[in-house]
Amino acid sequence: MDDRVYVGNAAVDGATDAGWLLGHFKPLGDVRHSTEVEVKWGVHPAGETRSRWATGERRTALLVLISGAFRIELPDRTVVLRAPGDYVVWGRGVDHSWYAERESVVLTVRWPSVPGYRVDPPVLR
């Protein structure tokens, strides 16, 4: 097997690392290890919310709704993604939180991949 190629399933692989498929947190030598970008397949039950706001953000993020309804809370506005393919992008320095209005699947891409951002697990409200 070529160690420069990885084939997997986002739902299966994501279940083992809080949804994260690619980033600095994957082992060195793994083709999924990157300090440049992070990718997450997020599966969120209805009512799940981020345990606390992300502050002091040093990354840019893209969040794409695959299914469900997903709310992103930003300092000056709230964005609700309702149709598959709806997305939001926010830049460095933008604090944020989120809430799954319905059972949702989202794809998140963040860059660069920076250690030190892990927070408590999400909670159900």
C-alpha cells in the first residue's frame, strides 16, 4: 500500500477523532497530517451546541452544510445554514460558536492547522 494515499469514510474515520479527518493532530508520517489545513466531518444531533465560544481565533474557517440546519453565532450576527450546500466563511480574529437546530452534518475546513484549540465536548441543550 502506498503510504501517500489514504482511502476512508468520513463518518467512520471521523468517529475516532471528534470528526477531524486531517490536520496537525494526525500522526507524523500519516498522509492526513498537515500544519496547513484541518478538515472535519461533523455529525451533530439536534440541540447540540459548542461548549463555549471560540475566542482569539488565529485561523480562517469554511463551514458547509451537508444536511440538517446549523446555526453559527458570530459577534455581530447569526447565520443559519438550512439548505445543503449553504456555507459560511469567517476570518482570523472572529469569535464564534454553533448550535445544531436539527440533526446536522457539516464539513469544516480551517487553515492553518494550529495546535491548542481543543475544547470540552459539545453539549446538548
